[in-house]
Amino acid sequence: MNPNEILELMKNRRSIREYTDTPISNEDINMILEAARWCQSGSNKQPWRFIVIKNKNIIEKLAKLAKYGHFVKRAPVVIAVVSNKKVSPKWYIHDSSMAAHQICLMVSALGLGTCWIGSLDRDKGAELLGLSKDEFLTTILPIGHPQKIPKPTPRKPLEKIVSYLD
């Protein structure tokens, strides 16, 4: 495995908000879910589960719950990342967020696009998806073939964000 290729993948990943109508293959969905499944978690609790949503009616309802995520409705697939508060009371948000990020990286590696949805009415989303009281809707990730890939945004130089304690 070439570390430079992994770094390039990370540098080139973008938040995609425009998708074509091309469906996502089951093979790609399974690869994405495998990437999430193998994520690290505190004490290996793996407090997550993933809901693959292809139902357009449900996707449209989720899009309405995302303040800035109207574009979610145009994705052919949405993966809801759900964490269990009871399984890992201290780390459920951290663990499921890392799993969601692994989804984002695999989506990019497959030439697909996604965008983290942060502004979401999680309570209404949890109700729509039938989550239990112990479950937390970490995010929804719309997934599709990018119609347009945004240009990269500038990053702060390392010397501005890194310090060393020797």
C-alpha cells in the first residue's frame, strides 16, 4: 500500500452535493459498508449500525430534515449512521463519526461522492427511521455519482496548526 496514494485520496476527497441519476451498485455499497465495519472503536464496542436507504420517499423526507441538505433528495442512496448510546455511553458519537468518515473515504476511493450532513433534525430523523431510544442518528450520508466536483479549498499550512513538545 502506497502511503502517498492514501494521502492523495484524502487531499482529493470533496463534499459532493450534485449527483447523476446513475444507480450505485450493490458491490460498491457492500465495499462502503465493509470500510465502516472495520473502523476502530473504543474498547472495540462497535456501537454502530448502518441503514442503507434507497426508498425515494424516505430519502425526500430525510432531505427535508436537513437544514442545508436539500440536495440529499437527489442521491440514489443514503446511508444513515446510527450509534448506540447504551453500548458505548462515552464514545458512541466519536466511534460512529469515525465510521462515517471511513465511509466518506471509501466512497471517494470508488469514484463516488458524498457529503457529511451535520444540520439535521436528528429526533425527527430517528423517528422516521424507527430508531430505539438508545440509538443516536449521527449523520446521514447521501451517496451518488458526482455530477460536479468542486475545486479544492485552501488549507492552513502545517506550521500554523502544528506544535511540538520535545
